[in-house]
Amino acid sequence: MSRVVHFEIHAEDVGRAVAFYGDVFGWTFEDWSEFAGMPTRARSPGRRGRRASTGP
């Protein structure tokens, strides 16, 4: 099965969304706002050879 490489989650409260997904899936995020020119967080990739998330 192919691996998902990009998806977007729109949220009014970005901090709350980051906290939620961090707590639920153990994800960590990087702030790319300066690069993107708008409030943007990117999920940090998992270690090579391992799934980056604990989701299905």
C-alpha cells in the first residue's frame, strides 16, 4: 500500500490542533510559518524504516 505523503488539516486554533494530534498520535511538529508565509505546521517525519504515526 502506498504511503500518504501530504494532507492538510485546517484549524482555527492551530495550537490546540497541534496539542491534540500530538497527544493522540504522538506526532511532533515544526513551525514552517516563515517559509510558507502563513501559519503552517509540518509534522516531523518518523525515523526511516518506521511508520511515522500510530494511526491505521
